[in-house]
Amino acid sequence: MSQTTQSKPGQSKPGQSKPGQSKPGQSKPGQGGQGGRGRGPPVYGRGPPGSEASKPRRPRREPEEEVWVPKTILGQKVASGEITSVEEILESGLRIQESGIIKKLLPDLKSEVVDVGIIQKMTSNGQSTRFKAIVAAGNENGYLGIGQGKSKQMRIAIEKATSQAFLNINPIKMGCGSWECKCDQKHSVPFKVKGKGGSVTIEIIPGPRGLGLVAGGKIKRLLELAGLKDAWTTAKGSTPTMNSTSKAVLDCLRQTFSQG
């Protein structure tokens, strides 16, 4: 005889789930995935207050500035305050061997990449590639320097060129040599100057105030770094070669200090 079991009111039968209870393999509302393994919809934000995710992030560290330690006698004199200008160094005939000397005496000096290029050559080990960079440094108030650097990495080549530009800094004598202006302000060159670098020859003619710089793009930028505001220029030769053009501009501006 088969025995039948009767369930009492409010008691669920075997294999029957209670109301509100999910069956095996089914997920509750709000739970994603199959079998209840999902983590639900994505929660955006840092989490509830007081949790580790809601704590403020640690501020990013800024790169520390390198402290200049003088290695030469001239650098020690500049650091101690015995020499306070670049003119004193040039008049004494001393050689600048540290870029930190220029940074100390001319803190407002700006550097700008003038040209970059790639040098490739064949060696016994195969083809080698290096980068070349030309950097100009000036304070837009009578100082200009140009440097060149080479390296296997572009960043290192630019750093070498910048350091060399600081070491090659030259003073520039400024004035007003235009017969149309005849003012006492230092906005142009005091007289016509001419310089040469490689196959490039550049001539700078003083112009009246308000004229601006009548020059090509990169030549104009070099003159702006030097501090000139009004001038006419003429250029002959292969001016797209920035190595020769930058040397010609620097040689041209050197004439203002040497002849003045």
C-alpha cells in the first residue's frame, strides 16, 4: 500500500520553493549572470562614505629641481656672489664650462628647439640611427646662444643641445640705428651687420620703431629670442639648412658687440 503524505497549511511540499526564495540556478533580482555568480550592475564612484575607496588619493609628487653644485673656480665665484653678470666673465676672458653659471646669472633665459633631424649611416654591425637637435636659448633682452646635440634618443639630444646653447651664450648690443627713427630706445641693432655660417650669409639692417621683423619664420624667431623688435634682413644661400642659418644669425649678432 502506498502511503501518501499530506502537507499542513503553510508548509511547502518537498521540491517546492517557498515564496521569495529563489530556486537553485536562478538569480535574485539585481544579481547578474547565471547561477548567481554575477556581481550585479556596475557601480560608479568611489564607494560609500568611510570605505577605503572613498579616501582621497595621494597627491602626485612633482619632480624635484636639481641643485647646482659648482665644479670650477668660476662657478664657485658665481655661487658665492663675487661675479654677478655675464659681462664680467667676458671682460675677464674666463671660459664658461658649466651651464649652471648661465642659469644662475640669467634666470629668465628661455630655450626653444629650432630643428631636429635623423642621422643614419652604415657600419660593420648594420645601420645605426642617431638624432640631431639644434636649440636656441635667449632671454629676449640682449642674449642669444645656439647649441647642437646628438644622441641615440631624441630627449638626450635635446638636453645636450640645450646645455651647449647655454655655454655658447653671447651678449648683443642693441640700439636704434635707423635714420627714420632716431630714438633712444633699444629696439633694433645700432648699425648694419653681416654674418656668415657655412653657405648662408645674413645681413641685418636697423629699422624704425613699429616696423617689426622682416625675416623668415625661423630666422625671425631667433631674432625675437635675441630681443630685436624692428629690423630688415636679407639672406643668401641654403637657408633651409638650419645648422648653417643659425650659425649665420649668431655670427651676425656677435658683430654688434664686437664692433660696438
